[in-house]
Amino acid sequence: MTSGPMGLLGYGAYVPAYRLGSESGVRGTRVVASFDEDATTMAVEAARGLTGHAPGSLWWASTSPPYLDKTNAAAVHAALRLPSTVPAADLIGSARSTFAGMRAAVASGGLVVAADVRVGKPGSADEKAGGDGAAALLFGDGDAIAEVLGMASETLEVLDRWRDPQRTTGEQWEERFGFEQYADLVRGVAARLLDEAGLTEADHVVVTSGNSGITKRAGALVKGALSSSSSPIGFSGAVDPLLGLAAVLDVAGPGETVLVLSAVDGCDGLLLRTTDLLASRRAARSVADQLAGGRPIPHLTYLSWRGLVERELPRRPEPDRPAGPPSARAGTWKFGFAGSRCTACGFVHVPPLRVCRSCSAVDAMETVSLADQTGTVATFTIDRLAFSPSPPVIDVVVDFDGGGRTTLEIADADPERVDVGAEVSLVFRRLFTAGNVHNYFWKAKVL
């Protein structure tokens, strides 16, 4: 348990590599998660740098959960290698779930991670103006990069955006109706937070909503807004407020106030003031840097990844469904990428072994995770016949810095970038889905 006032200790964001460009009729560059990414894998990537000290709790928010009737946050918990005593729970259903997690984390300390794969009908506003991504905030009573000045909420039942649980794509009402419903709530929550903090204005204002009318007129809705913005990748569901906040924290100075407002079935608000520690503890990669990169993806390929068109698959047997018992036995390896280091000679085994390959010592091992290690490609193969939604499959043998060698698949595979000696890091992805079971593991990514 934590005690004392909770502050923001750290943040992280993840923007996928693929972009759906103007050739598909989408204006600009629409951020697209790969076929092997989902709300679980992206959440891991956003939160990986925030777990130096175990959080008091883990709250995972999404409108696109990979599983129902199973806790998705448990896989995130395992991949982040958190102690079993840290509770983890899902908050799903709407973009408002994220603020529910923030309320819990601010109250008692915790890690809030939001991730979403947003899918719209081909050519729709949701497809054009949406985006996939993840972001995370860590709250606690340590040295904070921002102090929490207040939180406020208003709830409203309004038929503005909805989705049948059995469908991939959703619906929304005409935006002017939603704007009229939300506008006064946004003004009211913003005014209440500023007034209670004794402020006339905020240095930065982030306004997010599934209603584009709200985000278009954000600057006019909040009194004294010096600068206003929304999610930098378009409407990203549960990720919206966290990603917008992350983009501001990437550039904000010390002692500046940040007001975050999310208009979804009401309005939720969070008011922060940054500290002198922010400059030295920003996220390793800014949102802007991640957006600056990107690889184009054909529209037809994108639609096939989302199940909106059915393409002919490779004429090869599909993988078998992963089973529960072996997955449980190999849990620390499968999710935490934990090998074993011989305490007698220091040889590192990946995956873990009981008998040392170097000195033959038996059961003289200590667990070591290589998930955050980099390595180099010793050799590789390009397989254009293997089963994959996005061929070719590239397998590499990786020699890890500090010891350990294993074979891994390349994520976001580009044959032109893979070569012997190439430096790689690890990313958490989905190897495949079979029998409605997602087989999560780690892949190598060329740096």
C-alpha cells in the first residue's frame, strides 16, 4: 500500500510503425497496428520503461480487448514481469474506461495502461480519422514529474457513439448533436478544475473525444487556454487522453499546468502541474519522433489484417492452438523472456535449461530476463512459403549482449533491413492466433 499525495512518476507512449496513406483515400497518414499487434502487445510496449519499481496496481483500459471472459491485463502483467502480489484488472467497453483507471491509480498509486486498435468501415470517418496506439501513466508517492492538482467528472447518457459487441466496426450519430450534448460539460469540468486550483488558465489543454466537433473547437471551449491539442493520431479510443497528455509532457517545461479533458458519455478531467524532474525523466522516445517514422501499407492488406476482406491464405497447414499446461509451465520464458544463467560459469541459456551447456553443472541456475537486452544477428533466413498474414517470415539467430543465443522471428519484417551483424531489440507480439487463442511471445526488431 502507498500513502501520501500521489503524483505522476512517469509516462510512456507507443505508436505502431505502419501508415495508411492517401492512396487509400485516407487523408494524411493513418497510424496502423501490425497484424501481430493488439491492445495487449501495444500496452506492453507503452509501459516497458515504467516498471523499475513495482506499481501498487495495474489497470488496463481498451475498447478492443483481445479476450472477453479472460483478464487481458494478466498477460501485460506477465510481460512486464511484475510481482504476483500486484493486482491487475481490465477496464473495457468505452474510451471512458481510461479515466476510471486513472482515478484508482491517483487514489492509491498504480500503473494505468490504455491501448486500442480502432477499426472503421472502409472509407468511413472512423477509418480516416482513427488511429492505433498505446500509452501509460505511473502514479505514486515518489519524486514526481507532475503533481495532481485535481480531477473532476460529469456523467451523461447520450447516444453519440456505440458498437454491437458482436461487430468489429461501430456507429455514431451526426456530430452536431453530440457537440451540443458535450460542449457545456467540457466547459463546466474545465472551469471547475481551474477554479478549485485557483487558476484562470492552463498552459496546455488536451481535449479528446470520439465526437470530432468537440476536438475541432477545443480551443473555444476552455477558458484561458494558452494552447490546445487533441490526440496526435486521431481518435484512438481509450488511448486518446493518455496519448494526448504524453505528447504534451514530451515538450512541457517545469511548473507548467496541463489540463486533460475527455468527452465520452460525459466529461472527465485531470489537472497537473509539472515539476523540475520532467526534463530528465521524459519518455525515451517522444510521440513526435514515433510519428515521424512509418512504413506505408496497402489498403487491401490493412483491410485483410482487420478481417474486413478475406484474402487467400498460404496453402499451408495453420498452426495448432496453444495449450494451457505447457503455456503455464513456460510462463516466465513465454511472457518475461527469462533465460537462465549458470552460477558456476556464467553461461546464459535462452530458453532456460537445468543443465549447463558449457560446464554441465546441474540445477546451478539463476533466472535472468533478456527482454530489455539488445543483440546482433548471427544469421538469418527469409521464408516466403511459411504461413503468415504478411509474408515473408524472417527468422534470425540473435546473439544477445552479455550472453545468450536463440532464434526469433523479425517483427515488421523488411528483407532489405536484415543482415548479419544488424542490431536488434525485442518487442512483445502475437506469433499467431489459432482456435481463438492468441499465442503471445517476443520478436526481434531491427534498430
